[in-house]
Amino acid sequence: EHRIKNYFQREMRTGFAPLREQLVIVSSLEFIKFVVYEVAETLRPKR
């Protein structure tokens, strides 16, 4: 849940509904984008 909150704060443009409302109505496409982002962050080599 914390990672989802951080993702929404960093990656979503301002003006969206509050996070609680967003998580209830988040679209499948947005959820897929989050999963892809998390996988990419996990696989990215550490610098």
C-alpha cells in the first residue's frame, strides 16, 4: 500500500481525486502501469 501511495504521488499529475478515492476507482490500465513501474524499479541495476 505504501508503494502504491508513493507511485501515485510521484507519477500521477496533480488535480486528480484524493488518493483514497483513486484507489477505489483506479482503472485496470493504471494498475498495469503501476505493476510495470514496480517491476522495472525492481529489475533496474543499483548505481
